[in-house]
Amino acid sequence: MIVVGELINTSRKAIREAVEKRDAGYIQTIAKLQQESGADYLDINCGTMVSEEVAAMEWLVNTVQEVTALPLCIDSPSAETLEAGLSLVKSSSPLINSISAEEKRFASVLPLIKKYQAIIVALCIEDAGMPVTAEDRLRIAKNLIARLQEQGIDQDEIYLDPLIKPISTGDKYGWEVLQSIRLIKDAFPEVHFMCGLSNVSFSLPNRALINRLFMVQTMAYGMDGYILDPTNKEMMGALYVSRALVGQDKYCARYLKEHRKGLYNLNGCG
């Protein structure tokens, strides 16, 4: 199970302003806070700054690495920006977000996986568009995994993203993701899964509750990586409980550690 801290993303107003001002102190505070809150990786995403994305990525990677040794997830739709970030990463096993079955993107990102020996997030999307059913996702996943393995990339180095859609726009969209994880896990037991949760609750009230419960459901089906806000105590509390319940926390050691730190008392859980 890995938690990728999502907060260093210029789609967030405060982060964008800090990057524009080159306010290293603010960015470093956010980086340290996510590490202290339990993040395993830190996501670095400046995709909203299209005209200066490369320069912003380089500055962010250098700035963050001054205060933390956590591995980084370099996150961009641009292969040029991915390379700019990866070339500066000091830790081993960086994470790339992402590759897909789209021909142009696959061809541009594949060399970076090899060059930087990176773990890869692989989106279940193809040139024909977004998948609709679990069977669509399985078909795309088979294609992606086969092509990556042909290039010497092990299943254990792949995190598949089944693409979460808002349940407000389709009442089966959550269920289709759960079934996708099950089908893909049955076919490729060594492959991992990764997702961001916020899409599932888009345009609905009580979004935090929906996201948290969907995390619990997806973990029960085999999801073992999340891009989320690790400073959200309710989310992290649910994550540690879920890990214990699905057999990923020997003797409940991590759950007990977080309990002793007061995580659940702060949530009013007793």
C-alpha cells in the first residue's frame, strides 16, 4: 500500500500562487506536513501552468527535495515536463503519472520509464476514448500490461488506474471500478492499482464522506495505492483501519501506532 500526497498541485490556488512567487518556504511546509502525516510519495504537478510548466516542475522538485527524502511522483501530461522532473529526482524508484494505451503517449513515456527505472501509473484509456464497462478496462489493461512486459517492465512495477468517473453522472460507475479491479487482479495478480478518489464524488454533497467510503470499498477489492490528502485525518484513519481489516497490517501494528498518536481520538472515535 502506498499513499501519494496530492497537495503540491498548481490546480490549488495557494500552491499556484506560491510557485508563481517562488515561495519556497510555503511549498516546503506543505511537503513536510504531508510526510509527517503518512505520505509515502509526494506528487508534484504543475500542469495548470502550461506556458512555464517545465521551469515550474524543475523549481518544485529542487525545492521539495531540500526538506524531504521521500520519493516523488512526477505528474504531468507532458513528456517534456516528466523528463525535466525525473532528471532532478534524487531518490530511487520515482513514480511517473502516467502512461496510457494511447499510442502517442505510450511512445513518449515508455523511454522515460526505462531511463529512470521508474514505477509507472498506467491509465486504462486508449485512443478510442474512456472505458465504459469493467470488460473495457480489462481489455485495455491486458494491452497495456502486455506491451509494458515486452519492454522488460515487471507487473510489480505497474500501478493501473481504472479511471474513476462521477457517480452523479452514472449510477453504475462506482460498481464498474470495483468489478474492474476484481477482473484485472484475477488476470494479473502481481499488478498494483492506483487512483485519485475525488472524481467519484464530483458535483455531489458530502464529498469527503463519499471519497472515504469509496476508498474503503476499493481497498477491499485490491486497490493498493491512492493519491490523496494525507493531512485529512478522517481519510487516513479510515485507511489504517481498512488495511488492518484486509490483512495488510500485521498484528494491527500501524493501526495501534496511529491510535497511540491520537489520530482516532482527534476524530472523536474514542
